[in-house]
Amino acid sequence: MNPMSSTKKVVGVIPARMQSSRFYGKPLAKILGKEMIQWVYEICMGCKNLKDVYVATDHKDIQKFCEAKKMRYIMTSPQHRNCSERSNEVCQKVGADYVVEIQGDEPTLLSQDLDDFIEGAFTFKQFDVVTQYANITEAQAHDPQIVKLVVGPDNKALFFSRSCIPHNFKNQKPKYYKQVGLYLWPAAAIRRFSQTPKGYLESIEDTHMLRLIEYGFDVRLVYTKIDTVGVDVPENITQAEEFLRKRQHSIVKI
């Protein structure tokens, strides 16, 4: 049965932590005068396919901000090794059947983009997790802040890396793809992931998607043509603001 037409509980979780090694305090960084976590929360609240939305955090400053803005939140353990482990704690606490994990550093998404991703994910009959990917340029493929991926048959993920993959050894002009910060997990799969030891490759590249590859999780991919600007480092704030200004200007012109 397709959960989109059933009584299954699909909730959105926005992991938010202050102690990012690349950008301390990122969730509360302002973009066009509004905190980034609020941008993402409002995007999720506009999504028709989510039953509930929660910010998942272990920091009192984010807790206070959520309370001030009347945003739902759940305090989680500070011991989690990554965002998906934090999302798993919320999943178990609220009794969700599926969790849609939305990275708190994706302020340029639209609610419709999120709906399209969820509907695309549920076209797969079976999966442990579904994530999203988009085209990037060769120059972007060499940026270690961007996680790249290789797509296999049936839109199955073969590998993730901060390096440029696939390597253009034969000079054949390959397509390059980045991972977009969206995940859809069945409750049992995200629980199993959270109980799985940190992987060797994950430790080297600092992306927990490699734990999935190392331990044989069934990772599926939904393609998007929608361009977004993720905020990994402080310099990305200016890029995100420019992107949002251009989009607002184009809407006004229409």
C-alpha cells in the first residue's frame, strides 16, 4: 500500500545543532533578516504530505528560539553522531511510520519541492532510505563541501564522496550530481541505521551516507531539476540571499 494514500504517519524532522564544525550557530544565522531554521520550518509547514513537523535539537538557544516562534521541537540527546541519528530519536518518540528528514541548512527549498520529493520517494516499492540528487557543474564537483554521488540502475545509490566522482579518466564528459539534503526513511530502517557502528569510509569523508553504502542499505534516489543553495559554511549565506532575492524578484515581475 502506498503510504501517501493510507493512514501511515509521515512526519518531518529538521535536525538543528549549534556545534557545526564548519559553521557554529548555523541554525540561527540570519538570511535576509530571518533565522535559517525558521526558513526551513516554514517550508516544511507548507508541505501537504507531512502530518507533523518538528525541529530536533540538543541546544537551549534553539529551544528558546522555537518557543518564541511557536515552532514545534523535541529536545534530543547530545550524543548523536549525525543528523539522522537525531531524527531517529524523534521518530521513536512520536511513533512515526516514516520520517522525512529535512536538513536545516536548505533555506532555498520550496514547499512544493518537498512534496514532489516525498511523492517521488513513495514510487519505490522497497527502500531503506530515499534521498535526492541534482546536476552540478564540473567545477562544483571539485568542491569538497558538496557531497557528490553516483547513480546506478533503478535509481540506486552506488557511492557518495566529497571527491569528484566519477573520475574522468577517459575524458568522456561525465555527468556530475550532488546530494540534496532530503531523506525519507521507514521507521525500522532509520532505527537500524542508528544502531549501526560508524563506518570506516564515513570516518574518512565525514558523510554518514557512506555508512549506508558500507553496510548494504538500500539507498534510492529521486532526481530534481530544482536548483537550491545549501548553507555549509558562512560564505554560503551571501549566495543563499542572492538566490532568494532573484527568486522573489522574478515572482514580483510575473
